[in-house]
Amino acid sequence: MTLDPQLQQALSSFTAAGPILVATDFDGVLAPLVADPSTSRPVDGSMELLRELATMPGVFVAIVSGRHLAALQALTGVTVDDDIVLVGSHGAEPDRELPLDLTFDDAARDRLARATSALEAVAAAHPPTRIEHKPAGVVLHTRNVAADIAAAATRAALAIDIPGVDVMDGKQIVELSALSVTKGSALLALAKEFGTRASLYLGDDVTDERAFVTLAADPGNVTIKVGAGDTAATHRIDAPLDVLPVLETLRAVRSALRTS
């Protein structure tokens, strides 16, 4: 794929900005969406490119996903020996300490219990939707469910109103979180932790729009929507395979800077 000239220029300017954060979602970005999420696999070459970028001076790499951390570790193959940061549960589960408010006290536990009870009632009323439990949240999944049932379940889940519980509408999911952390706040925390001057984020889902909006506050940042749909991102590519030339461009520009 040949990148759009405006995106090519944006990537070149971004990569030359000094210390940078390169961050990406997993499902729908590094890995194509599949019917069975447990079988999801990164596009060939994508993880290798991220690992290479992460070894370059002044380049920090993170995968920020809605997946819970254990699943993200298993699907990406990222280990403690890698320089890649993993952040699961839309920011609520980083694999290391970050400047985020992740206090899970009795009040948060009560919010999670109430959210779980409410969402389980929705699932029970709309079979075969299913529930996924996370350390600080609970998720309604409607993938592979008849369209009318999925729509009704989604409406019911989005109508849940519990003070202090964040409700996120995504692709064939509705997630309720007992913490107010988002992908956007996680990206800001990563940038603060590593002292980066600019951030890039690739995302495909409705939940990634929060990250795009957050990063839009700094014109030096680059946001890329993967796939169709309305977006606050400044650039767009078509599919996970198109992520490869984006990462290859970052590698090429950064390598040229090192040798110039």
C-alpha cells in the first residue's frame, strides 16, 4: 500500500519530533476482527516491527486495548523481556505503574458489583449475548448474535445509569467500568511517564474515539482511524494490513535520523 501523501508527511514530521510514543489498539488494528476473539492473531510482521521500533532510542511503544491484560499478553506474545508496554481494559490494566488513578477501593468494588448485576440481567433477558468479567469492569458481548437481539441488548445496556460507572459503546460490545480511566487518559499517562514530545495512536473502534479526541489537543500528535466510520482521527487507513506501511515508515524515518 502507498500511504496518502498527507499521512506520509505527518508521519515524517512526527517521527522527527524527538522522543515519541507509538501506540496502537490490538483488535481491528494489529489483528483483523474474527468471529471467535480467542483465535485473533496479529498481522504477520506487525509485532516484529513494533519490537524493532521499541529498541530505537527515543521511541516508546505501547499496545492499548480493551482486552484484559492476561489475554493481551497471550495474544501479542509480549513478555517482560520486550520493551513494549501493554495496557489492558481500556487503560485500567497497565502492565507497569503509570501516573493513573487506579484506586480500587470499597466504593469501586460496590460500583462494579452493581454494574455486574445490571449487565447480567441484560444478558439473561437477551440470549445468547454473553458477559465477560474484568478486574475493574464487566462487558456485554453481542458478536454472532442476531441483529435484532443484539440491538435490543445494546440499548438496554447503554441505558444502565450507575453513578461513577463509565459506560462505553464499542463494536458489538458495551463495557461498564468502575474506574474512570480511558484509553485517552492512559495515553497521556504513558507520554508523561516516558517524557515524549508527541504521540501516535492507531484505533478502529468507537472506544478509540476518546483517545483521538484527547490527542487532538496537541497538533503534534498523529491519530489514525483503521477502517470505515465517523471519526475524530486526523488520518485514515483501510485495514490492519495497512498498518504495516505506517510502522515501516516510522522505522525508515527514525533509522535515517540515526544515520544522518
